[in-house]
Amino acid sequence: MDIAVPTPTHEAANSTLAPSRHNDDDNTTAKIEVPPSSAADDEQLTEALTGLVNVVYSEAEHGIYSTDFERTSGDDVADLLRAGELAVAYLPRPDGDKDDVRTGSFHQTRGTPIGCISMKKISSTAGEFGMLAVDPKHRDGGVGGSLVRFAEEWCCRHLGLSAMRLELLAPVHFKHVGKTRLQAWYERLGYVRVELRDFQKAYPRLYELLSGPTEFRVFEKKLVDRERQAD
């Protein structure tokens, strides 16, 4: 995956899902980028991403909570875009020059969003990704794995971090097939469980909505700058 590290003004960084770099990706059309901070004012984009994340998480966490709730909001998504902490996977428009997202909406100048991932610095050495969501129609194209690798390389090369973390909430009062598969997938990507956190302390509002006991697992992976490694 080729990633252009952005300037501090959050100019868009781009990546094409390239099978030559990641041979488990068979989607040769979708692209990934961190939109410029001005994308936070693009209501069509924030609404599309908010809807996508909420639909995906409602399915992925079915049974874990006693009631449905929205995983994120348009304001939350806008804040992430404004901070340069959200990468977006999209299907490019078939025609026209799409190099300058600032000349119109994301849909007009880039294409249709099909996935996203948030990433941020949590310590002097580690980053964390979350809010990973892919449109169900495109889950077989390797988009999810490419989003994770994009976030890893972003944190390694742009933020100078040497590790990436993720959080996984899993029920212990029943076997959640989706969470079991997701943990196995993360482990195949190189993530190792390093600790259990207190979910009640971390997310007290969400804790009250749980349908039963859970484990709040934290996974970590050491990062390697693939570009330097190839030199």
C-alpha cells in the first residue's frame, strides 16, 4: 500500500488497495485516504459515514447490549475528520479529475465511501485504531485489512509510533460468533492480547447498557516501517 504522508494542515493522503503490496486484497478499485480537515463540513460525507458505522456496529454487537444505540454521531465523525484522525475507503468516481477534494463534496470529487477507520496517538510510543467499519457489500474485497494497514502505516510513518493497539469488547455469558471471528482475524494480522481493561471505568454510560458480563480486551502489535524495511 502506498501512502503519502500529509502535511500538518491535513492535506489528503491517498492509498490504492494494491494486491501487489497486500496479496490478500483482491479489490483493485477502492482507495483509502485521510481527507483534509475541511471535509468535516461536508454533511453528505459525515452522514454517510455515521450511517455506515452505526449499521455495522449494530450488527457486530448484537446481543452484547440490552438495547440498541448509535455507535457514533455526525458531530463525532466531523470531529475526527477535523482532527485528521479518520481514514476513508471509497470507490472512485469513474470520470473527472478528483485530485482536489476542496473543490466540492467528497462524493463529487472522490466517490462513494465504503469504509472507515479512526486512529490516534495514545502515548509517546503507541497509537490506537477503532471505529473500523466496512459496507457489508464490500467485505470480501480486502477493504478491512487494508484500512487496518493504512492506520498502522499512518501511525508508524506520520506519528513516529512503534506500536498499535485496539480494544475488543466480548461477552463471556454466551459465545458471540462475530467477536470470536473478529479476534481471530486480528490475531492473524499480528495482534496479541496484552491486558484486560475495566469497561465500566472506561465507558460508564455504555456499561449500564450491557446485557451481561463482558471482557474488555486490549491487543497490541509492534509496527514496522515497510518503506524503510524495503530499502
